Amino acid sequence: MKLSIIAVSLSALIAFGVATASVPMGTKATPAPPAPPAPTSTHNAPSGAGTMSGGQQDRMKTCNADASKKNLNGAARKSYMSDCLKKK
């Protein structure tokens, strides 16, 4: 029994020595390079997000307010908004 415990201990020490001998002392593991940043895209963004200039945003606000005052809904609102944005 004592002999088998000594044999297991000795084999564990040898295995540990072999594993640590493969890395020279004083060296550090180099970390993996950072992942490249994810591409930015407006495909998944809400419609109009970041694509309109200041002037077009102002026209949208004005036309939207006018359409609301006229109680336009559905196709009539869509048509009005299209015409309104083309005029200004």
C-alpha cells in the first residue's frame, strides 16, 4: 500500500515537472489580441435615426404638426406628408 502511494505521488510530481518545464521561467502568457470593433450600421436602427439633416428634421416636425392639426390619418396623412416635404 505504501509503495502504491509513493508511486502515485512520484508520478504526480513528474507530471507536474514536465508540465511546468514546457514554459520557461520569467515568461508571461500573451493575451489574445482584442476583437475588432463591431461595424456600425443604421440598418437595424429606427427609421430616420441619424440619417436626416437639421433642415429635413425641421421640415418633418412642421409637416407632422400641420398634419396633426388637420386630423389626417392613414393614406391621406402619408400623401400630405410626402407633398409637404417636397414643397419646402
